Amino acid sequence: MAKTVTMKWADTPAEHDYPAAASFLRLTAAPALVEVLTALLSQAPTVQQRAKDILRAARLQLLPADDPEVARELKKVAKGKPLSPILLVRGELGLDRALQIADGYHRVCASHHLNEDAEIPCRLVDLPAIAV
């Protein structure tokens, strides 16, 4: 019988996750909006979403387990280290806008490799009305 690996998650995102999210978001949004989104993410409650649903909503491919960053996250899991919750900006179905994984794509992929139905802690925010 295969050993079941239990993923551990931190209660809150790591401080360095917010600058990483801002770095990504600066590629798709103006600096003022990035600042607002980063502040919203830091204050948002943590919710649970399934790994497979996050990838589908973001329209992203599952990275292979041997991708260097995914492998690094899988090693953390194997060592029992908690992973940081991921940071998401909600998409908009009516506008055909995909969910944005502002930080944590590799953690989502690692989680999916272990259990595609795994519930992942996320900070999820809506795009402010001023940006729509």
C-alpha cells in the first residue's frame, strides 16, 4: 500500500509572497492597480479551493513533477514543511478573463501531483470596480 503524503499549509502567506505577486501582476496591470491588489490580498480571508479547479480557472497547464520549482515544493512536502497559501485574483466569466495565480503556481502544481482534489488555502480577491 502506498504511503499517503499529507500536505501541510501555513496559516498565512509568507511576507515574500506579496512582492512576488506584485512582480507578476505588474506584467498585466498598471502600478496603481498592482498596489491595490497586493493590499487586498494581504487583508483577504483564506479560503479553500481544489488544485484542479484553480488550474482550470487560470487556464494553465499542470507543470511536470520534475519541473525544478515544482520538485522543490514536492521536496518541502516530503520533509513535512508547510507551504504558503497561494494568492489569486478572480477571473470574470462574462468577460472571458481567466483567474490569475499571482503567487503559488508551482505550489498548486505540486499539490495537484499529490492529489488533484486537494483543498489549497488561498487568498482570493476580486478585481476592483475601478479596473473593470
